[in-house]
Amino acid sequence: MTIQNGIPEIVFYRLPNYWEIFSKLDSQGIKLVTSKQLGEMLDVSSAQIRKDFSEFFTAGKQGSGYNVKAVLNLLCGILGIASDEDKRRIRINLYARQLVRATMRPNMQEVTEALIRTIATL
């Protein structure tokens, strides 16, 4: 099933995770990032990153990585992020999903950390 711009539903639901990472990279002044680096940050394979990005971004160059600003701008457009309120909405959604996942694990520290991140964005 596709949701928007022909992007498969499963990929669309991962976009907020990518947006969060690219926002952090941009705020740190990082200009390029490889799929390997992204995979390490998100604990997924670089192949999964490349496959997901092929659904909505075609400007990555093999061996040189993705332009952080270009991907971030594209993700903002796809996710409808135009204001600080939109950013807060996406972060709350992202952290709430992390909280739900954390509650499925027996580690209460993960639950507490996810809850603190969610509350901090309110």
C-alpha cells in the first residue's frame, strides 16, 4: 500500500526517524552522510537505508553519501513540516512510538527515557 507520493506505507512510517537524524546532523553542521553511517545511527542495515531512500530520493551518489540539507528539505516536504509546531508534532509522534516499543521490553530504564523524551517535547 502506498500513502503519499507513491511511497510505500512501511517506508513512510520510517520517515520521521530519518527526519530526526537528518535534523540532528544538520544542526551539527554535517553536510554529507553515508548509508552506512545512517544505518549505524538507526541500528538498521545500510542496504535498508538505500532501499528506503530509493523510494523518495534519487540524488544520492555511491561512495559520497547523501547531502544532509537536501534530504532534510525533502523529508520536511513529504512530512508537511513547515513550522516549529510541525517539528514538535513529529517529535511527539516519534517519541510516543518509541515509548510504546519500550514498554514491550522488560527494561524499565528504556521506558523511563522514552517517557522523558516525550514529555520534554510538550
